[in-house]
Amino acid sequence: MLNDEFKQRYTTIPFAIYKARDVDGAQEVIAHYHREIELIAIIEGSAEFYINSKCYFAKKGDILIIPPYALHKKEL
């Protein structure tokens, strides 16, 4: 979602879709924010996220809801 490079962009509500696979093997993403709500569903594995400087550990079955303009990143 960095730099608004969405695969599918919203037209009426602030919601965009971006699918990522292999969260555990994902490359580092710098802390960023955007005007859209972000939902992250952990389908398998686990990951550590920082949202507004607070650490969250997410595992299979968890859903993270990141509000608009919240600074966030996935920790490697």
C-alpha cells in the first residue's frame, strides 16, 4: 500500500485491498501511514506489528485493524 500502489482502489469509502502472502518471509517495510483503514488477517504463521509505536503480536486467526493515519509497520 506504500505510495498508493494498490491493486484495487476504493471509489466511495476509504478502503483498499492489497493481498500479501508469506508474511513471515516479507521484506522489511518502513513505518508508514495512509488515509485508508487497513485490515490484516493472519491466515497462517505469526508476525509482530508496530502500530503507533505499540507492539502487537499476531498469530493465525487474528485480525488487526489499523485506523487511518496510524503509523505502522511489520517487524522482521
